[in-house]
Amino acid sequence: MKLAIRLVLAAFMLLTTETVWAQDANLASTPPMGWNSWNHFGLNINDAVIREQARALVTSGMKDAGYNYVVIDGGWEGYHDANGNFRPNILKFPDMKGLADYVHSLGLKIGIHDSPGPVTCAGREASYGHEEQDAKTFASWGIDFVKYDWCSGSLVYKPDQMRAAYEKFHQALLSTGRPIVYNICQYGMEDVWKWGASVGGNMWRTTGDIRDSYDSMVKIGFEQNGLEKYAGPGHWNDPDMLEIGNGGLDGDESRTQMSLWAILAAPLFAGNDLTKMSPETLAILTNREVIAVDQDKAGIQGHRAWQEGPVEIWMKPLADHSIAVGLFNRDEQKMTITLHFRDIGVNGSAELRDLWAHRDLGSFKDSYTTEVQRHGVVMLRVNAAAQE
């Protein structure tokens, strides 16, 4: 099948799903990118930590590579005062507006964590019963992104009320008049990908929490196949944050996560300490060619094209009619993998570029064979213009 036809069909699938898109089309037109405090720091955050990480996002070159959200996850919360105003923990965050202004002064955007339940996952106060007032508070601080985490939601809502709970906060955000990216985080329950966009979600978690291990990462990442029809500009499936640089993934495994998340058109949120990155970690996180696949304007989430045992081949059609392809080796030893072009809809010859080696490989007819390291990946851009 010609790739142009595949693109038309993919676009048609996006337009004809039963979901009614309700989010601002100008928000998250490509998958959001940034940094989130949770994976590395957990609750051990304060104003100084966030400022330090924001500065590092700029000085490291990650901002220039596209990472522009600094998200304060759990640990900032204080209490609702007698007037119902949400106050941060002033010992850790004495001036949220001042912090947001600082992050904005760096050319970045700022996000925050909250919950529809009475308390957060760590038992801190959350927004139940204060939704509209809290949304206005966040907007007054200058917040650009809210991660709305289910946490204790089940204490006050039944499963069939989850959708309404998320819609309630969506309306609260809309009432502020401020453009705020809405991150629905409820771990994939109730098939959220089928309704997340209809309650204003710009991205929604499709899985439980990722852990800093190869097994956790691949279990989450490779189970995303089949969800591609629910993603597109303004509304993205979210398989959780990047663990690259936290120590649990080696270089090949880190390139596997970065490649797979890019093919999945997933939001890219680093979760490491940006002030202590190795050159390899920084190079992986800022690979412009791989990021370009994630941020491709066509907004098509990729899918599995072929699998045999521990070998998987994934593909993602791109706006320029080329195809991003990942050759993944999940085995414990090096494997030889052959990409048959017919499996990605290409007949005859194609020109290939290796996105991690940053080099053109040349023209190949019908197939391409290469070695892939244990737990590793070879990521290609296949130029469909060379089809016969």
C-alpha cells in the first residue's frame, strides 16, 4: 500500500472515532515535552530544587531540544485556608507565583500536581470540593500544566463517576480563561483512551506507574499497540515518564525507551536529576532526529508492524511521507534483525538513515539486515519516496 494512502487512512481513523474532542486544539498540538520532579526526587522537592532543575533544563540544551515544561509533582501541597484558598507548604514553596514567574523568565512553562480526591497519593491535601477555586488559584500563579492524578478519587467517586470528575475539573480550568494543558492521570482505568479527550484531556496515562527498570519500561511501552487510533494532535496517549538517567537503564535500554516513546508519539518528560547528567544521558535525551519523530506534525501514533519471539519492529508514518522504524531486540543477547520493507508498506527500494548513528545508510532493495544489541534498538527513517 502506498504510504500516502496509509496517511489518509490514519487521518480518517482519527476523524471517525466515536470520541468527541473537547480540548483546546491549540494546546499540545504535538506531544508535550518537559521535566517532572517525581521519578527522581519524589516528595523531596522545594523551591530551590525546582529553580535549579529549570535552570539546568536551559543550560544543558534540553530546552533548545524541545523540553519546555517544568512540572512540580507531589510534595508542594499545604492546606485550604478558611476562605477555601489552596495554600502551598510555605516552608518548601513560600511563593508559588514568584516561582512560576522565574520559570517563565527562562522561557519555560510550569506545571503542578493535583487530585480530584480529598488527598493526593502521598496523603497531602487535594482539590475535592474546591475544584473551581483551585483552578483559579493555579491560573493566578501562572500555571500552564496540571497533572490531575486519581489517587484518593475512589474514596469519593464510584468508577462510573470518574469521567464526570475529570470533566468537572476541565470545566474549572476553562473558566479561568488561561490555556492550561490537562494531564489526566488515572493509570488507564475505564479505558480512558476512549473518553479522555471528551473531558478535555490533552494527554492521559494509559498504564500504571513506570519504575526505573528495563522490565517495567518494556512491559509498559510494548503494550501500547492498538491504542494508536485514539491519539492525535491535542490528545495523546501517555505511557508515563522517561526513566533515562536514573540509573536503572543502561545506554541501549535508554535508547530503546527514547525510540519507542518517539514512535508512540508519547509525551516526553524527563524524570532524572538534570544537574548530574552524564554526556550519554544528555545525548540520548536531546537526539534531535529521534525527537523529530515524536514531534512530527502528522501526529500519528506508531504501531507494531512485525514480531517474532523477542524481536519487534514498530513503524510510524511521518508527515513528509517517510516512515520511522524501530528494530527492537528484547533478548538477552545480540540479535540479527531483518526489516522486510513489505511489512511497513514499502515495495521495492528505499533509502535508509540511522537516527542514532546520525548517518545515511544508502539505498536497499526489499529488505535491510543489521545487528541489534541486547535490549537495544536500531532506529531508522525509511524514505518512502524511493518506492517502486
